[in-house]
Amino acid sequence: MTKEPLIEAPGFRGRITGRLGDMLVIDAEVEADIPAHAGGTAEFAIVVSGRFELCMNDTTRSFGPGDHLVVEAGIEHAIRVIEPGRLVLIGKM
């Protein structure tokens, strides 16, 4: 990652690499579980590397390289890290 603005949260470190309308494109390293949270807008992510579980709506789904996930606005969700890796995330922060 280079010198783009940095976003840090527990288990998450990302750099803003662009914009898509009013949404940010973030190249993120995910190293630890991300606690349950809900965003005000939808989020879209593509798994670049690593393995993750998305816990949402009483369901858990696994994701690995090449998979994508969508979380609708206002939906509480959490990420469990099986193997640390990278995501490209598009959403508002």
C-alpha cells in the first residue's frame, strides 16, 4: 500500500485508493475479527487474499480469494478472520 489516506479500526487497516461516486474504494488489510456493526449505506467487498466468515442475519458464510460479499445498509454484520488477508471494500466510512 502507498500513501493514500489511512483508515484504521480494530482488525482493519485500509488505504483509500479511489472514489466511486460518493463511496470510497479502500484496499484493506484485515488481520483480526471485526466486531458486529451496521453501516448507514450498503458495502461491497472483494476478497483478494485470506479467508473470512461473514456473520449476518443469523447466518454465517465463508469467503476466500475471488469471492465477493454485499451487506445492505443498516444490516448488522461481523467478520471472523480464518486467515488474515486483503479486501477491496467499496462503501462509505
